[in-house]
Amino acid sequence: MGGKPLSALQLVSWPREDLSFEILSEVLNGGLQIMNQAGCTIIGGHSIDDKEPKYGFAVTGIIEDNIYRKTNIKEGDSLYLTKPLGSGIISSAIKKNIASKDCIKEVTDLMTTLNDKALQLASEMNANAITDVTGFGLLGHLIEMVGENDLSVNLFSNKIPFLEYAEKYLEQGIYPSGSTRNLESIREHIHFDKSDESIVNLMADAQTSGGLLFSSPKKTSENIDSICQKIGIEIWEIGNIVSKYKNKVNIIKS
């Protein structure tokens, strides 16, 4: 973690008999806009005819400053999250054609927001460890951060940000199968009160283009408001790193 993108190859699989090239053109333009925002040049690409549409990039970049490893957490660190959770649940609601226009806009804006400002913030806060929150959900990636360290995490359930519509659709029983598998795989490593079951489900939700999760020394939080204002980003302090528990993640109320 900590790289700066320079160039990218565009990779496309497209069902040319089922989806028009006009739609593909919109997809390519969207990718170009995001790459321009990231300061990354598209230098070519590859495309094939496929039954299922797929789109992505192979990116080349450099790391000029620090290489941030996700397992380099330190006792006493505070834990921060830079985007709300719930995009997996909302994506399922979109697939079921029940998501509202406001909901779709909210999650689209979230997923198309780059993490460059988040990385800048983490750097200015002298982060020790950084990871992104994607397919394994917050809890899965957090347990990866703890790794084999003799440390654990206090996670403050009442401080974690969730998308409003994600909570609404979860109450309606919408929950992706990938998120269910996430929860099953990490349940033995977490401790929580049964009253927090729905919140834990949200914490395990598989994210698309989620934010950064990072730990930094507690003293850096003294200037956090001014740093956030300068960079133009909002973040949430959601926990801390401790050594007194056997569980990897202890979900509590602060």
C-alpha cells in the first residue's frame, strides 16, 4: 500500500451479441475519467468476446515514500476508516431492482471516490499499517491486519459509519452470499454482544471500492480535524489496538 499509479492497460470482456457497443463506450469513458482523476495514463489494452461483461485495468506504479504493510499495527494505535460500509448490500438491492435512485447515486458516488486523499491523510497521521476494505469486509480485512501479532482490536460498534440504505435493506433481509461467507469465516475470531448481530453483519459486508482502514499512533489524532479540513476528507475513528484480550476483534460500545 502507498503506490502512485502511472500507466494502465485496459482489460475488457464483452458479450457483443447481447450488449451494444454504445454501452461499452460509456463503460470505457467512465474508466477514462477515473484514470484521469488518478493521474494515470491508459496506454493500451486487450478485449475479448465473452458471455459475461468484465472490465478492469492492469496498473503499473511506483512507491516514492513509505511502503505500508497491513500487519504493521502497534499497541496503542488508533484505528480509522475512510468510507462508510454497506455497498455490498446496496449492490444486491440494485440487482433485485428495488434500490431507489437516491440510493444508487449515494453508493455510486462512494464507489467512484478515489482513495488518494485517504492515503495522503494516513501519511500525514504517520500511519503504521494500512489496508483497503473490499471483498472480505471490514472484519475480514481487520483480522488480516492483526495476523499473528500478539495484539487485538477493540472495535467501537457505535462509531462505525454505515450507509443509511444499507441498514434499511438489511432489515428487509437483503444480504449478499459473499458477505454471509465472510461472517462464517471470521466468527470464531470475534467477540460481540448478541444485540449487535445486525451491526456485525454490516461489518462483514463485502465492499466494492471501499475506503482505507489504517492504524496510527494515538497522539496524531490531536490534529485530525485540521488535517481532514486541509485535505478535504472525512474519516472515522473506530477502535484501537490493545494486547489484553485473546480474541482478535472485540466489538464493544465506546
